[in-house]
Amino acid sequence: MTTSNDQVPADRKLRILMLHGFTQSGHSFEIKTKALKKSLEKAFPAAPKPGHLKEYPGGLELVYPTAPIRLDPDDVVPSSSSAPGAGADVGKDGPDVQSESYGWWRRKGDAQPYTYEGMERGFERIASVLQEHSTEPFAGVIGFSQGGAAAGMVASLLEPDRRHAFETAQAKGGMRYPDSFVKDTGYIEETVHPPMRFAVSNSGFSAAMANAGLYQAFYEPKIMTSMLHVLGTVDTVVGEDRSLKLVESCVGGSGEGGKRVVYHPGGHFLPSSQKAYVAALVNFIRDVLGEDGGSGDAPAGGEKKEERAEDMDVPF
């Protein structure tokens, strides 16, 4: 079934990959972002509701996979802003030290340079989810903390020519391009999923600070995918320097092929219920998709159009 105007399938959804943090799970992350999900569903409804996206008339779908590495209590060691390791993801309710504690990788080593043990398994899990939706691809990826770092990596891995950058770096001791992200059609090797249209990192960081030589290919050349970076002003788990290192690894500017930085007045958590953050996220997605202000009908009742992120009272 397709729409009559531009032949976009009427059930095509704005599908977003949601990557949880260290010591969390897909289930716990979904619970923690319940308010955000509700806000995004309202912002991106299914047609013919006012404000729907012409390119995604089927509404919104968030997919929450769980990382493959089950963590032991010994793995859950809170870190400070000066520690470059993964650390425990601390929200308003404290560390997620529970039975559902998973990670996309573990930090190995007590001093720099660190390595991220199990990263291949983490990417295999993500690649399998991407392949499951290859016929109806994801539009973007949103991650928190370790998941925020992974969001930047996934966006990077799916970009054109990124594999060549890994091959060049590998010759100098860098990490090999993940085999799980390679799709061999028998004629030409492609990635398992098209490039992401956008990525969002909440309290994320650059792996290059742990081991520049090993992980630099994720960030050089710079990530071209449009990225929104959200940082907490009093985050003591992931220091600002680590998050800004990821920001610096993305192309400059705003809109398509650009980066934006938003600070929220809080610590190490995703501010899913803060109106300023949600509005910034919604406007960022609309701008990237080229449907700023909504490509569907204007909201009824004379409601004001949402402010552009750069016009809002939030520091960038």
C-alpha cells in the first residue's frame, strides 16, 4: 500500500535504533525512555494526523536491542570524570546493578591505552538487528553513555568509504573493520545496512581517547552523518572532555552533514522528560529529514510551530 503523492509506502515508519548504556538492557532502557517515546510519538504521528512526516507516514518505531555481554557485579564499577573507561551508567536512581546488566564491550586494562574487550560481539549483535530490518531500514540511531559512543561508531561504520579508512589504519596496527558489518552479495561487498540519516549521542564519548591508534578509523576521516550531542553540565561519570572528543570527530556546521551540541542542567542520564531537550531532538530530526516544522498538515487549533533548536533557550 502506498501514498498517492510520492509513492512512499503508507506504513513506512520512522524507525530508530535505541542503544542502551553499560549495565543496562534494552528492556530497562525502554522503561527509562518511556517519556521520550511518548513525546516522539506525539511529534511524529502516523498520517493523516497533523504534523506527520511525508517521508514516514506510518509514524514512529523505536527498537531496543540488548547488548550481548552479560555483566557480573565486579564489572559494575562506577567511574569518575577522570577515568576513561566505560564505568557504570548512573541515572537518577543510581547505578543499574541488577540482573539485567549488559554491555556492548568491557574495558580491559588499568591504564591507557585501554582496549575494549568484546567489541566484536557488540557489533555482531547490532549488525544482526540492522539485517533484520534491511528491507525497511532505520532512519537513525540514539544511544546513551556507552550506547552513545556506539551510536557514533555505528553511524561511522555505515558511511561510504569508511571500510577503506579501516584498512589503511589496520596496516598501522588499527582495528579491523567489523566482519559483521560486511554484506557479501557475491558480486560486491557492501555494508549490512544503508547509512544512517542521523545519530544522537547522550553522554557519549570517543573510543579514541582510550586507544587512539586502535580506534582512530572510526573518527578519521570525520563522521559525516548528522549528529546531535547531548551533555549533562554536572555529569561526573563521562567527563565533558570525553564527550567533546566525539563532537570534534564530527563534521562542523548544522543540518544535513553537521553536528549540534546541547547541554542539559543535570548529571549522567538521558533527560527524556525535559521539554527543551525533547524539542531540540524533534527539531534536529525534522531538519535532517528536510521536513522542518512538519511536512504534514499544520497542527489544528492555531498551535505554534515548534521552535528551531538554535532559537531555543538552551546552550549549544
